[in-house]
Amino acid sequence: MLRVVAGPLLNRFAARTNFLIVIGGAALGLILLAVSIGPLVMQTDALSFERGKELLPPSADHWFGTDRFGRDFFARVLEGGRVSLTAAFIAMSLILAIGITLGAIAGYLGSWVDGAVMRIVDVLLALPPFVAAIAIAGLFGTGLQVILIGVVTLWWAWYARITRGIVLQVKERLHVDAAKAAGATTFSIVFREIVPLAAGPVIVVATLDLGSLILTIAGLSFLGLGEQPPNPEWGTLLSEGRAYFLVSPHLTLFPGLMIFLTVLALNLLGEGLHERLDPYNLAGRGG
Amino acid sequence: MLKYALRRILVVFPTLVAASLIIFALIRFAPGDPVDIMYGPAGMGHSTATISQEARDKVRGQLGLLEPPPIQYAIWLGRVVRLDLGTTFKTRRPVVDELAERLPTTAKLAFLSFGILLVTAIPLGVVSAVNQGKAADHGVRFVALVFSAMPSFWLGLLLLYLLGVQWDVIDISGGSELKHLILPAAVMALGIVPTISRLLRASLISELGQLYIVFARAQGLSDGVVLWRHAVRVAVLPIMALLGLYLGGALGGSVIVESIFSIPGVGKWVLDSILGRDFPVVQAYMLLAVVIIATANLVVDLSYAVLDPRIRFGGRQVA
Amino acid sequence: MVMETLATSGSNLVRLTNFSVGYPTSNGVVPALRDISLDICEGESLALVGESGSGKSTLARALIGLVEAPGRATGGEIELASLGRSTSADRRTGVAGKIMTMVLQEPRDSLNPVLSIGSQMGMVLARRGVPRRERRSAASELLRSVRLEDASRVLRSYPFQLSGGMCQRVAIAMALAGQAKLLIADEPTTALDVRVQASILRLLSELQREHGFALLLVSHDFGVVAEVSQTVAVMYAGRLVEYGPTTEVLGNPRHPYTAALLNARPTLGAGLPIRPIGQAPDAGKVHDQCAYIPRCQHADALCSESPHPLPDGSLSHSAACYHPIEFVGERSVDAAAARQSPEIPKLPLKPAKLLEVRDLNKRFRVGGALGKQSVQALTDVSLDVSPGEIVGIAGETGCGKSTLAKCVLGLEYPDSGSIRIDGVDLTKLGKSEVRKLRRRVQAVFQDARASMNPNRKIIDVVQEPLRNFGIGDRHERAERAREMLSRVGLSDDLFERSPGQLSSGQCQRAALARALVLNPRLLICDEPFSSLDLSAQAQLMHLLSDLQAEYGFGLLLISHDLAVLTSLGSRIVVMLGGRILEVLPAGQTEHRIVHPYTGALLQSIPGFSGNERRVGRPHSAAKKIELSGCPFVSDCDLAIDLCGEVMPAMSTTAAGHEMACHRSADLPDLQLVSTAHL
């Protein structure tokens, strides 16, 4: 019975999944395109001052208005996006590299290696990221690099745990035993039976997490712990604009809106990918 | 149960010792002289009476900084246990006193936001799961998706602008009374409401599909009893760990809203101290965070033991 | 245990008239039940039999108003004598629990995992209006009525602390709470071991006599049906196809499907079941004609015009068929003659051993850092398989049979002992040498679908072993895989599909193809049939038997079902608690003096009765006590003090028949007889 009903239902799901992936992917692509080539083709410089044009509201000349020094705010938001997104991507790459490697090693080897890695992971996971980031900034000073190092130091633990969990789960699955019994080599078991099944869920989590990473980095910058003015970064821009938000709300509106849209696009994409790449919900995420 | 609880409580102490070791090491290895950390760097500060080099050396000796690290740790730990956390650079008042003034506000904020989290996330998750695939579910999921992308600092500013300035319905002067705290607490909670409600939704949908639900219905139990006393009772288990993490992390989450809404709590205090390089405050903050996190974890573990007999009995077959 | 009297003919309880259930999808409503007309009378004992997808569980759930969403009633009526008319795919208040109640297949999953038995029973009793302070004693009373001693301890317990059998008793006790007039039991014993199954079935019959409720038993097993029910209704593709008194339907089936299904049932002491044709369709895919046409030898134009209507539930024997099988006398004799007697492979007088297992021991450590425990999974297990021989390993859950298979496959490492394959000791080999040895030893697992990578096509799955050993080039490998897939009876259009798109039977065939593609010397099958329906099981048994004769591999076959093992003509090794208790020679099914444990297993098979039915106390399987003596001692009627202290040694009692029992000289003759009509 189930099969009869499941067919059409799955089709409908597939349609929805594609829709999410397309919308999320397109929005994300557009944002990435804008922040990567935007600053290059823009006439105005994100750091150049223009006297007499301070705190102008949005207009045809200045889409996002100008800031307190008369700088074109659209240019600054794009440049800020470049900084924010680059930082998030670099951090995520490092997190994935460290987390997946250690998690896979722990899961596959087991025994004391597993014990040691997981003990560290447990400690790191018990630390709420924001509290820890604040402590790190308190100890080592402010700056985007400090924030990034702090975030990577803490965040890899999630991926180590997820990867280890998936490896353990997949390792226990019957087709791995069956492959072994059919004479598969260890190499073939790892790369043909385990990795392809583990990759999907990790990609899904990473996509969704990239959003949280952007939020965290921007949040810390907003507090003044990350990128320092005058260099633009979405959180820094927000914090700069905050002082003027009674008279020039556009200075807080646009950077926040960009963060919101970027994270939303990542969430949509992740949601779509989740149904597509992780049919067994190995990532253990609510859907 | 009692044995489990005692064992679990005893485990907290080694954890705290390990955490204190890490904090001690961090402080020792952090850029800067420990004497700077205790008394502020030579020649720094307006309200700081600069200490002479001889005085610094004397302090160094008093602090036992010339002793080997284990003894240094013991001295440091002794002071920490006696709640002697030094004085702030800025005001020269004992750190503990300043902390004690601010902690109640932040605690109020944290518990208020926790309450808001529970009364929004749980009904939303339940409504969504019960109406799976229907309009209500899609609505809840869509709103959750939108709100989980919303930066809390931006949302806070927007609400402040709209409610406080445009419509003038709330008091934005900043303060530590309940009326000042409701909106900040809501903003703080809103960041995690989507996560909790979607997790509860998934968990509840999975429980509602279990055989014991069919069986309970077949015995004629009412929908309400089946939903709340059977399904939700099991479905909340996976979200408790996240709730614990949230309570433990409230000290971090409060920084942003305290900063935005000008609330005189621990978060704003520590933020100002970080920007002013006020190390004794940062150290106190880390110690406080560790104690809160350890307590939150303990509470979570004990609640699991109360609510899930499989954990209480260690999953071993008794019969 | 046949009912002495037929149909007490109580007044009508439930009447279904042309009742239909369908599942709305984007392609319209897919029917799951079509035009069911059936009467259930007070105090009656009715069985609903069918294979998976026949709609029997849907019908059971529809009766009580718990059709799985989004299913709903699409036509017809359910009439309840006490309520008047109502259609019932939606929940009807006041019916569930009061007029009818239900117990389900997985007893442990039927109970809330985090609530104590006491509080779960409390909720049910509260619903029945029992005042708070009386609930405890009422619950204890109910538990005693399902023969659970120590009620107060059970009330304090949680489901995970009880065995499956105890959970089912608790579920039955809860069902009794409302004094409902109809108890629906949906495969109540399928998930249980055979001895526990027997005790639960006996309990249900006894309770029915005591309380006088009507019992609707949903089952796929004719043995269970014969044991409990007076009346039987056979379902096929969402329709009722045959209805009548159990003795008549089972003894003289009139619908060709019922006859084929009965013949597909492996029987103790008989040969291979008769090979059924084809596969049961999904109810949703059948058009308005007899669904059995593609598999029926008698089908003609009349059959494809419209399905023969089934006369609504009168007590007489009727079948929905234009060409019913006429009464031919004793079918059982007829069918037995039609069964091929098991072919015992002819073995050379002194065959070289293909597999020699000697004194194998394996201990598992369980539990975490605190309270570490270890469980002895295998103790001094020795066993041989000769080339071309079939050796069956029988035993209940946790007896160590799967651990033994894993050790022989090199997937687990034994603590001591040796495993020789063609004289090479597996336990002394390095990783890469074990891998090389796997060319000669292949395996088929219980859950075939899970044993294949879900991302791969069937054809690639079957090629995999060839790839692993670098045999042939890509074309040759694909060619060989195709050949093998065709040999196991899969059609070309399935080759490119993924495992998820195949039925369980098809998956098991593909798994067999994968195992045989290397032409191994030894094939290990771990419960290969237990996830299959009766007809798919019979087909696969034939296939396995044919392939074994053709390729001549040695077969180590693990099964909980003694009838399956005897049907395939295997030598049978009986295990309990990690030890071998008995080895029965192949083909000597008339052997009636067996180990007391084997005796208990045989007598528990539903549909058979021995001279004296001893079901024993079957809960001991869950206990993991370390024993120096015989693992069966706590349930054995013949046990003496010595049995609890010293494990008896294996001794040969007849040619090829070995057993480990201190009382082997005093064992009774079992005199097993098949219940007359089976």
C-alpha cells in the first residue's frame, strides 16, 4: 500500500524541493555576484568621502543613500558583504576541513582516538558559541581575525560530531557488512559505501550553518568585537548606523536586510538540499 | 534515581576543575602580563593609580608569579574560590560587587526569554506537527524559516525604532525593570524559537507515527490525552538538550540585547570591559559562564533522568 | 487446538456492507479495500488471512476507526449493532476501547517507551471511569488475568524492562480493561519467538472463553489461524476471496488462491512447498476484475469481466470464484503427495570438509564505562559443512546463530577456536588474506534491501563482487551479472532500478545473484526468508534449492523456522544460549526422540500438536544469566540437579543424530501430528 501512495507524494515533494533549491540558489548567486563584482564596477569608492552629501536618504544617485561622511552606502554595503561573506566562507572551509577529518578518523578508528577526540568535542560543544567568542575577544583583543580563529576553534566540533555519527551509523548499516562479505577492500568500503552517503548530510548542515556563521560574525562585529571601522562589514556597518538610526534609518535597514536575505537564501537552499541529499536524515535535523 | 543524581552532581566538580585549569592557562598565555591583568598595565588608565616597577615586582611576588605554575594555579584557585576576583580597572571596585549588582537583571532577562521561548516554540511545534502538510503547518514553517534568518541585533533595532520611536508604545529609556525587559527578552528568544519549534515538530511527527499512538487510540483514549500525555511527553526529550544549551548560552545572547536596549546587565558590562581591556571583568565573566554552563548541563541531565526511564536505568534489562 | 463447537452463533456485533477504503493521491483515489461484506457475531472467533498488501490490516484498522491518514472510507457501511449505522474510516468516538479494542504486532512498540506500565494502564482505566484510588488494584487484577505474576513489579516497570511476550500480555490486559465486545489482534505473535507465540495464542483462546468477547485475528500464518479461529476470511488484493469455517477453508479450499497459499506453506516433515506462480498485486493496481487472473490456471473471459461477488458473511463456506475447486476429499493427503520430498544431496562417503568450526567462543562486552558486562554469545561451538551439503541452524532470538554466521564470514572475530574453510584457518589469517578467502564464501542477509547500497542500481550491486576481485573487464562483468540476475528470475527491466524500487522478494533474489556471481563454495544465508510473504518464501525456497543442486555449493542456512529447514532437506543444528544442543540428520523428520528444547520448539509450531503440549515458561530467553549448565535447564520438565551444574557433552544417539542432554536415555516419544486440516 505504502508504495502506491508514496509515489505521487514523493513527486510532489521533489517539485517543492526543486523550487526551494532554485529560489535559494538564485538569490544566493545574485548576492554573491553583486558583492564580488559590485565593488569592482562601481564608480564610487566605498571609502571615499564626499562633503555636503552626508546622511542622504536613498535616491536614484545613491540607491542606499549615504552615510555620515557622505560615502555611497550602496558601495559600502556591497564591500561589506564581500568582507562578511569571505570571512564566513573561509571560516566554514577551515571548520569543514578540521571537523570532517577529525570526525571521520574518530568514527572509523574508534578506540582511544575516538575517545580523545570526542572528549575535546564534548567540551567545545558545551560552550555556547557566543559566550566563548566574547571570552576569546576579551582575552585576545578585537578584530576580524581573532573572531574567525575563535569561531573555527569552537565550531569544528559540530562537524566532527556529525561526521563521526554518520560514519558510525553508515558503518553499522548492512550494506557495508555485505560489501565486506562480497570481498570489498577497505578503500572501496570507505570511498564507495560510506563517503557518498555521508557527504550529502554534511553538505546540508554546512549550507544551513553558513547562515548561522554569517549571523555570528556579523553579530560580533556589531558589538565592536570584529572588523573595525572604517573598513565596512555588515555587522560593523549596522553598528555604525545605529547611532543615526533615529534620523537615518536606512543605515541600519540595508546592512541588516542584506544579512537577512543572504541567510534566508542559504536556509531555503539548505532546506531544499536536505530533502534531496539526506533522505535518511543522517544529519539528525528536524525537517 | 537518587544514586544517579548524586553521581551526576559529583561529576560536576572535576568538570569545574578542568574548566578552571583552562581559564587559568588562557589567562597566563593571553597576550599581556598577569600583573597587567590584575592591576592594569604600567602607565595605563585615567582612574588607575599607576603602579611603580618595584610595586609591580612586589605584587608579582605576592601573587606567587615567581612560583612554579602548579603553585600559581593553587594560589589563583584559592582566590577564585573565595570569590576574590580583583578590582576593575575602570572603577577600582571589587569585580564581585559589580557583578552582583548586574547579575539579577541578566538573570531576569534570561529566564523571561526562556519562558517566552517555551510558550511560543512548543505550541508552534505542536500545531505544526498536528496539522502536518496543511496550511497551518506551512504557515508556521514559513514564518520559522524567515525568523531564523533574521539577525537578532537587526530585529532588535527595527523593533526599537518601530515600537519605541514611530508608534511610541514601549519605553526605550533602558532599565532593569520588567517593563524594560519584555521586548529584549522576546528578541533574544526569537532567534531560537524556529530551531526549537521545527525540532519539536519533526520529533512529534515521528512520535505520532509510532505504534504506541495507534494502540493508545485503539484503547479509546481521547485525542488530547494521546497527544499531550503520550506523544508530546516523548517528543520533548530531544529538544531538552537544546533548551539547556540556550539557558547556558543566555549569558552570550544577552550581550546583544543589553547593548541594543541599554539594559544595565552583565552583558553590557562585559562588552564595555572588553572594549576597555578590563581583564578582571573578562576573567570573572568566563568563570561565571563556566558555572552557568555546568549548572545548565546538570539540570538537563537530571531532567532527562526524570523524564526518560531508559536513561535512569541505564537501558539495562531488569526483568 | 481446534474449536470444539462451530460458531456459537451469537447475535450480530458488526456488519460490513460493501465497505471500501481508499487513499487519495494526486492521481485520484487509490483503493485499498473493495466491497467488503462481512459479519462478526458476538463471541465469534474470526481470522483474517492474507499476504502483505492484501488489505487485512487496513480492514482491521478501519473497523476500529484508525485508518492511517490520508486513507478514508470510500463506500459502503459499517453497522454496529449497539450504535446503528455509521461509516468508519474516520474516528468514531465511543467505539474504540468500548465496543472494540485492538492489540498490535510489535508489542514493545505498542507501549509508550517512557511511561511506566502503571501510568499507561492508569490512563486507560481513567478513560473507563475507574476512580483514581481503585485504578491500582484494577490494573493488578487485569495483569493477573493475563497470567502475569508479580503484578506490582510489572506496574512499576517500563516497556524496555520487559520481554516482548510480557509486553504483549500487558497490551492484552489493557485491551481487556474496557470489556469490549470485540478484540482485534493484528498479527499479535508475528514478532515473537515460537515458544512465546504459542503461549500468547493459548492465552488469547483462554481469555476468549473466560470473557466471551469476539476475536478478530489478523494473520498471515495458517498455523496460527488453525490454532485460534473458528471462521476464516481470506483476503487478496483488497477483496475477500474466501470465507468459511476454518476446518473447511483450510481442509478444502475452494478459491485457487487459498489453495496455492496453503500449498506454499512449508510443513514439518514434508518436502518443498508447491511453487506458487507470480506475485500478489498491490490492491491499488487491480482493475475491476478478478485480481488473481494472472496467476490462475482456470481464468477465462468470465473472470475478467467482473470479479465474482463474495456472498456476504454467511456461515457457509463460499469463495469469490467462478471456477471454485470442487471437494476432492482429504486435501492434506493430496497436497502432501504433490510436494516433492526433500532431496538429500548425495554426499561422498567420507567427504572432505568444506567448513570446519571447532570450539568457537565469542564474548561481547556491553554497557559503558560503568557497570560493564559481558555476554557469552558462543560457547564451544563446533560444526561441519561438507561440499554440497545443506546445514540449517535453528534457534530463537539471541541464541547466537547470527554471531556464528558473522564469525564464519570474518565480520566478527571469535575469542578462541578455529574456523577452517577448505582447510585454511580463517582466524589465523591477516585482513587481506581473509578478503581473498571471501571469493569462496558468500552471504545473503535477512534484510536484502538494506544489504545493498541504496544509491546503486541492481546490476551494479551484482557486479560489485567481480569488481572487488578484478574478474573480467567491464563488459564481461556486466554480462555475467545479467546472466546471474536472469538465472534468479528477475526480468531485464528491473536491472537498472535501485534496491528501493524492488519488492522484498525481488531484492532477496538480487542478493542471491550477488552472492552467487563469484560461484562460491560456501553460501551463508541468515534468515533469508523471514521478511517475505508466504508465496515469495516458497518461490525463493525453490530457487535456492535449484541453485544449490545446480552449483553444488555448501549451504549454511540460518532460520528460526524448523519447517523451512526440514522442507529444504537440511541437516539441522539446534542452538540455545550460544551452545549447540542437538544435531538432527537430514531427511529424518520422523525422528521423534529429540532434545527437550527441540521438542518444545516443535510443539510450539502453530498447527501442530504433540501428545502433550508443554509450552513452558518462555521468558527465560531474555535473561542473560551465566550458566555453567544446560541453557534450557530453567524451562525443562526433565531437568535434574546435574543439568544446572554441568553442561552435558554431545553424544551420538543414532546415525548422524547427536545431542547434548543428560536425560537422553529417558526422552519421551514426541508423536507430533499435524492438526488434521493442515
